[in-house]
Amino acid sequence: MSNLEGQPAEVELPVETDAAPCAELLEGRDVPLGRYTVVRRSLPNKSRRTVGAWCFLDHFGPEDVTGKPGMRVPPHPHIGLQTVSWLLGGEVRHRDSLGSDQVIVPGQLNIMTSGRGISHSENSPSEKPPILHGLQLWVALPAEERDRAAAFQHIADLPELDDGAARITVAVGELEGARSPATVYSELLGADIRLAGSTGLRVRPDFEHAVVVTEGRARVEGVDVAPGSLLYLGAGRDRIEFAADGAARLFLLGGVPFEEELVMWWNFVGRSHEDIVAARDDWMRGAERFGTVPGGEQPLPAPGLPTTRLMPRPRHRRL
Ligand code: MN
């Protein structure tokens, strides 16, 4: 167990049993996304629903979209979250009800804050590169921020680190002294790591961490990780060791464990059944809360609600 920097050696972190260092390899599952593509979903997972405030993680591709529509996600709403779009290949055009119209390419970040309501579409441009590959993540907004105004931020230039064995882009938060300009509302880390050897990264012991591999295979803290699964590392670490025999690419997630219980349903993150019912009703009746996405595409209808009440859930399965 490590101490926080600048703390006397005898002061230990007040970790709970579930916040100690661990190495749980959690299997993702395949989920159809629209009519054209399948994604691997790592969060929420059966046993771990969040890593810090990261509450959703889809890995799509690499897929050859030559002669195909590519990404086709018509206008749909969000509440209570931020969407983080990270491309490894291809291009995606984001349009939202604030009027944002932004093509994203690999190495850039799109981060959209839904606050109490926004809608957006995500489509491959008509002229597109052959390979589509990326991550779609959501960040849960804390209770005091979840009703804030919607916002959209595009960041073309992110800080990079290079130690010879790894080239790292800090997409969200701070790592090894490099800080992303992305606006987030909890203590959070998201970093892309291109690995060609062995390296160790200093991390915050008050964060829990997890890793997905997006290309190749890697060993993280001695555990083999390949695309499709999420390695949950717990909290209480001050360093994470990475190694790859060939080239590998990973995404490192971290954050202060998110203690609020969430209700996640469709594209909504709320705190109660009533939050979700109200958001669904507002979307279906075209309420002003969600605005209109330019482009004239038919919006996605919400699915039917389950017949049982949606229950708030903690960040991990109750032990
Ligand atoms: Mn979306």
C-alpha cells in the first residue's frame, strides 16, 4: 500500500476491501449498435458498473467500411453524462442540438456534456477512410452537476508523453505531469497508450484504474490482456506496469471511485426511475429540453420501458 505524496509514512489510505489493488479480468459482451455494426461493451459490466465516473465503454472495429454506410447513429438524447469519443481509425461526423458540427479524426477528442438534455447524431462522412475503429465512453456527472447546461468541446491538440517504450496521449485528466484541457466534473483519467516494450506509469493511489486493449496484446501488472476484456486494477496503486512483445495499443481509465448509485437506461443516466421516465417522455414528445439536431434525419425513438421499476445500482455488485 502506498501513501499519498507528502504524507507521513504511517498514514495509510483509508481503502475499503473493494478499493484495494486487484487484477480482475472482466469479459466484455457483443452488442449490436444500430443495423450495421457490433460493438464490444466492457462497461457497465456484470460485476463492475463504473471505473471512477466512467460508466460506459464500447469498443467498435477495426471494421472495413468500404462500400458500407459505416457509423449510422441517428439523433438521440442524453441526460446526466458526458460522451467521450476516441477514434483509432476513420472519421466520424458529430452534430448536436447546440449546433455543433464536427468531424473527429484519430488523436482528437470530442467531449459532449449532456447536462439536463442534449441530442446528437454520429455518422461516417460520405467520403471516409476504409477502416473505422474507436472507443465510445460515457462519464457519469455527479449529482450537483447533472442538471448543468449542455456543452460540446472538440480538442484537436492533446498532450503527449513518450518514454521510448510508450507513446501516450492524455485524453482526459492528468498523467505524469501532462494535463488534458478536456472539461470534466470529477477526478478522472483517460489515456491512450501505444506500447512497444515495457514501461511503468505513476498513477494516483486514490484512483481506481482499468485497462482495455484496442490493438495487439499486452501484459498489464503481469496479466495478459487482449481486445474484448477489461482488466480492473482496483485502487491503491501508485504505479502500473505495462509490457508488450510486439506493438500494442491500450486505453487506461481511472478516477476516484464513484459512490453515487445510478440508474442507467438507454441513453440516460439518472438517480431514480422517475428521472428516466421523465427523460423518455420528454424525448418522445419532442420537448425543448433535447433540442433538434440539424440535418433532417429521423430521430431514434426510445425503446419501451421495462414493466418493473428501474432501481439505482451501486458501482459494483453487492458482495
Ligand atoms: Mn450518443
